[in-house]
Amino acid sequence: MSVLSQMNSLPMYLICGVIILFVLAMSLFFMVRAWRAGIAIGMDQTKLRRAVTSSVTFTLLPSISILLGVIALSGSLGVPLPWLRLSVIGALHYETSVADIAARAIGLSGLNISEMTPTAYTTIALVMSAGIIWGMVLTIFFNKRYLSRLQKPKNAATSKGGKGFGDVAMTAMFIGLVAAYVGSYVGTFTSTGNYMPLIVLAVSAAAMAVFTYFSEKRGQLWLDNFSVAGSMLCGMAAAVLAALV
Amino acid sequence: MDKKTFFEQYNQRTHTYGRAGLIIGIILMLGCPFVMGLILGAMPDLGAFWKGFAQVALVYIPSCAVEFLIYTPMLGAGGSYLAFITGNLINMKIPCMMNAKGITDAEAGSPESEIVSTLSIAASAVTTTVVIALGVLLLIPLQPILSSPVLAPAFDNVVPALFGALAYQYFRKGIKIVAIPLMVMTVLCVAMPSLIGSVGFLIIPSGAMAIGIGYVLWKRDIKKEVTE
């Protein structure tokens, strides 16, 4: 049996499937608890439903890109391991680079199916898992303390009667995050001449402006649920068209 | 039971369940390569593991710590337990949760915000898991379509597509905060293209700048409200 067949064998699917099922069950459990708690504290069911539907539609497109990541890695690591790694904690850029580092550490010239052995495969799987768990470790030990400490100044601020700084800080942090990415796309264009990310960014932003116009000025509130996914689709379609030109 | 007591108990249990879930998750993930090794008759090479892990840890442990410090306050208790086990924080969970909070007008730090955040991250995680699982089932017939060279530019640009939509939403919300971080990040990336690959780290100074400006503006607004 070839190494690729061993990596794609039924037991590998079963091992990875069990872990994915556990994480799926945990997500569903948290969702049901949050829904019930929302109703118990008097939240409107429509609001709860909108939170869920908007998140599902928002996630559909990026999920397909993650699926593409599974396809991209399946040639060198089989299907089950990339399926697991990209469903639980992972992100494509992390998994690809870590798998390559681990492959080199075990003596391969890189992440290469022609040199892959079962030992290299299990070692790569261990490095990928051990390298990514630290966010979970920190969350286990410090989440509760960190959050309760953060809530204190927020309460003090709101008790003065003003708008909480929490809202401003979250929006500002997100603006900072988006600004860093936008800056990187401008830098990519000036240094390599690759204008594609900027075109996609501009088309996606323009599509978002159209969605916002119809939602805010024309009262089409239902569009909010699809605005981000729809804008992304427009941006991605622009990439396909720009590549054809 | 009043609303406040109920919510405190809910939050307390969220921490208990969250911790238990993450501990089981870590055990499963670290155990998985060894179970695979038992079945394949090829246990992981621990010498090579430590060598590879040392390199990975240098880059990814600080990055995990930064992610924990920055994103935990945004995600809340339930959201962070789920987000840190399901992954794809920057490119999916955080924008998804912010979008849900925006749509439902949930104020940061409020019980509503905690509920919306947990619902959003959980719905996102379930969707991703289902899409990937279906995709894996259909992998063979789908592969030629999804990996066709015609569609490749679309999937290569998912992240700029996401940030285009979010840039419009968030730049509009905080127009006074945007200018300086955007200008500084653009000048930095144009002047030093080597920084482009480290955009994950650029988020830290960019976010710090935006929060600093946000704080100054917030203080000014509070002062105005008091004098009025």
C-alpha cells in the first residue's frame, strides 16, 4: 500500500472524524446554551435568529476557500489530516508552513509526497498539533481572569453616564486590523506590480456600499445578512474577470 | 432569579464547560498522531518533533499570545472558548462576530453582546465544519471545478475580498480614527515591502494607534457630555 493510500485509509478518516465531531458537538452545545440564555434574559428571538443566519451566510464563502485549502494539502498529506487541521483550530497559511518546517526537520527536502514516509507523516501531524494549541492553553488558564479584569474599567466608565469605551475600542481595533491589510495590498502593488488584491478590495468595498445603500436608505434590512458574503462574491468575481483581461 | 444573577451563573458555567471542552480538545489533538502511529506502525519521531517544534514555537507561541490578548475581549467568554478551538480567527470568526454584533446592535461588554458573540462563533464553526465535511465527501467530483485555473484568482483573493467589504463598514463607522493608521501602514508597506509578509504583526501597532486615537476621541466626547 502506498503512503498516500495509508494516509487516506478509513482508520485515518475515523480518527480525524471523531475529533471533528467532538468540536462540532461543542459548538452546537454552546449555541443552544447561548440561545436559551438569550431568551431567558429577554432578548428578541428575531435578533438571535439574525445573529445565527448572518453568521452562517457570512461563513459560507470563506468555508469554501478553506475547503480549497484541504484540496491543496491533500496531495501531500492525504485528505483526513488537512480536513482535521483546517476544521479544528487551523488556518491554511499556518498549516502549510508548519507542515513544511516539520517535513524538513525529519529530513525531507520539504512537504513532498514522493519522499513522505508514515513516520514523517505522524511526526508532521504532531508538530502541527503541538504548535497550534497555545491559544487554547492560554484560554484555559487566563480567559476568566482576563475578562473579569477587563470588565472593571468598562463598568467604571459607563457608570459616569458616558458611552462605554469597549465599543470604541472594538471598532478601533478592527479599523487597525483592516488598515494593516489595506496598507499591505498597496505595498504589494508598489513592490511587485500585483494589482489584483487592490482591485478585489475596491470592488468588494463598492459592492458593500451598494448593499448598505439598499439596506439603510431603502429599508431592505434583510440584505444585511448577505451583504458581506455578497460583497466578497462580487470582489472574487472581479478577480476572475481581471485575470481574463 | 433576576437577570443579573442568571447571567452571572450562565457565564460561570460557560467557563467550566469551555475549559473542559478545550482540555479534551488538546488531549484529542495531541493523542491523534500517536493513535495514527499505532495503526500505521510508525510512531512520531520525537527527535525530529522537538527540532520542528522549536522553530514553530518561536513564531507561533508569541502569535498565539497576541491573538489571545487582542481577540479575547472582542469574543467574550463563550466566543473565545469556541473560537480558539475552531480556529480561523482573523480571516473568519472575528469579522463574522463583529458583523453579527453590528447587525443586532449589541453593545460591547453587555450580556446581549456575549450571547450574540457565542451564537455567531458557534454558527460560523458549525457552518465551516459542515461545508468542509460535505466538501471532503464530494472532493473527487468537485476538485476539477474548484481547482480550475479560471477560478483560482477568485480563491487566491478571498482575504482582500473580505477586507474590502469590512473596510467600507468599519472605516465609515470610525472615519476620524481611520486616517492615521491607514496612512502609516501604507507608508510602511510601500517603504519596506519586507513587512508585507508580517501583516499579522503589523496589526499590533496599527490596532494600538487606532485604539489610542479612539480613546482620545472618546475622552473628548465624555468631556463634552459632562459640560453640556
